[in-house]
Amino acid sequence: MRKLIFALTLAVSALGAAAQQVSMAVPGAVDAAGRKVLTFIAKDPPGQRCNGNLQVAAELANVYRVPIQLLPSSLAPNLPAPAVFFGNQLIAADGRDHNGAASFQMVADVLDVEGVARQDKAGLLSNDKVRKDFEALRATIKSGGK
């Protein structure tokens, strides 16, 4: 019985730790209107994960009305790079959650939970020709330019 109670206590504390959000001091985390800013921090020079994150930023701007800033790691020296934050909330970071590589769905889930408004009309990335070129660019980035 003791072992069962100990195991349950351990499981509950592990779940609590996993559910805890990581918050860091991000430069420009809130805009002048008081809205949380979606921040993408890239290494200097950017690598494959950083470039992939910038593609995610473009897709998100196509769908959501959210302020987005792209920072080189030299402007955020105490933060991991690559990394993605919404306000001060960590979404993905090098050596931590998702090893710094964000996906559209991962960030969109956070924005939806936070109640971020969507664009009234889909942006150009929803256009078939533009989307095709965008996907070709994404494939080139994923392959390392080969």
C-alpha cells in the first residue's frame, strides 16, 4: 500500500511539474497596446531550426492578428536560441521544449487558447501558387539548401 501511495504521489508531482509553464524575461514581450508579442529568437547566423521557425512565423502572420518580432540572439543574450515565446511564456527553446523547433500547430494551439484573433481574410500564403513556392522554400531549408 505504501508503494502505491508513493507511486501515486510521484506521478502527481511529475504531472504538476510538466504542466508548469516556463516564463522568461523576453525583450518586447508586450506591445504598446498591451498585447502579448510572439517572439522568435534566432542564432547568429541562423541555422536550419531558426529558418524553419521563421517560416512558421510567416504562416502564423497569414492566419492570426498577432504582433510578431524576430530577434537575433545578440539582442537577447540571456535567452536560448532558437526559441519561441508568446509574451514571456516559453513555447520552444534550444535544449528544452521541442529543442527550439516550432511548428505551426504547436504555436497556433497556444494562440487559440489565449484567444488571439484571426485575420479577417486569409493572407497570400493560402494562394495556391504562393503556397507552392513557400513549400519549395521550406523543403530547401529542411534539406540544408541541397
